[in-house]
Amino acid sequence: MSNQPKISALVINLDSAKERWKFQQEQLEYLDIPYQRWKATAVQDLTDREYEKWANDWQRKLRKTEVACFLSHYRAWQHVANSEKPFLILEDDALLSQQLPNILSLLDTEQNLEYDHLTLETRGRKKLISQNTCDNFESVAMHKLFLDKTGAAAYLLTSNGAQILIDEVEKKGAGLADALLCHTKGLKKVQSVPALAIQMDMAEHYGLDGLKLNSAAKSNISTLSSSKPNPNRLSDKLVFRSRRLTAQLNMGFIQAKYSSQSKYLEIAPKKSDFVYLNTLLKY
């Protein structure tokens, strides 16, 4: 492929997920996207003290797998902030559109992007985006993203955006990685239309069931820990409820604020842009 982008990918990958890492190497080399492996924090890396330090800051007590996932992204954000340049951050089960290299090349030539966070992903849920585009790159449009509910598998983050996220964590503590990306105030967010990435476990949902998926498609979070841990004390439970109510009120406020200039819809990928993966996903 041509027009190799200068924007590099950080691929978050557990030491134990060798099959996923092999696939990501093949996918990114096929797309000519420069990359480096970012060692994911494993549950086994967490001491009880470190887990408790981060587990109680969100709307419920986080699972150990969720804290490990948060720390993997958080440490990647620190790297991006210190590097003072944008990075494509990928979880190791992300499937990428063949249009992505060209978009990254075009983004790399732009100076002073007006947004901090570009989400490439769609995950079966509706998003609140601007009716009008804020940027256009040939067959891909960028829309302001007002409200999102999930997705941390594939996104571009500027150094400024990374610092905003780090400051949010320092102020309010940890949370689900995708929730921090979706709801951090002050983070200027946009969504690619069509979506340029999906996770492996969403292939069938988007009519890409012809891709040959196997155990690599299973979520590390969902398969390793299904039960939610209980709050340490009653006072924690009350705090969690208060945070959850505040978050719901904030989402309602955002919907009302941008209702006249937005549309609420599920962003779809362009299926033909993922067909090349049939030759790679033969495990």
C-alpha cells in the first residue's frame, strides 16, 4: 500500500495474547501503518493495594480486569502526552478499514487539528454526532461527537488530548477506559463516518461473519471476570449511586443541549473495506 502514514500505532497487548499480537503485526504491516507493541497491564501485575487504589473511583467498584484495562490505556496516554505527537491507540482485537492509512496520512499533513480525540470505532450502539461535518477526507467524514457510550479499541489521540485525560484521572480518579474517553469534559471529540474500526467480536453484527474468527475474538474482560465485585462498605455503595445518577443527568443535559444540531444513530462500517482481512484471519 502507498501513502504510508507517519502517525504510529500503539498496540495494547497482553504477554499471554500471542495470537492477537501476531494478527496485529500482519494487519498493520499490510496497511503500512508503523506500530509498536504496548505491554498491557495484566491482572497478575496488580497488587491488592494497587487494585484498591483505582477500583473505587467510578460508578461502581471496578473488576480487576477493568482496572488492568484502564491502567493499560492510562499509561499509553502518559506516553502520548510526553511524546508531544498524536498516536493511534489500538486494543489487540481491533479490525481496521483499508481506508485508514490514507486518512492517517491526510491527518498527519494537517496542522493544529481542532480536535483531541478521533474515535474510529463503532460497537452496536447509537452515538450523538453533529448533523454537519467538521472535516472531510475523500470518502470519510468527521463529525463532532457529543455523546458516546462505549469504545476504546481504536482511536487517535493528540498529546493535548492525552494530557486532558491524565488531568481528569488526577482530579476524579480511575474509570472504565472507554467511559473516560466518552465523557471527559473538555476533550474535543470527533467520530469517523463510516466507522474505520470494529472489534473482532462485532464482526458478525456488521455482516462480516465471513471473517474467520476464533478464540482471539473473545474479550479479555468479559471472559476472565463475569461477576461485579461488591462495594467495600455501605458508604461506598451510596457514593457509587450518586456518581451514576450524576452521569445520567449529564448525558441527558448533553442530549438536550445539542438536540437541534445533532443526530442520534449507529455508525456503520463499510463492509467492503474489511474484506482484505479474509486473507489474514486464518487461524
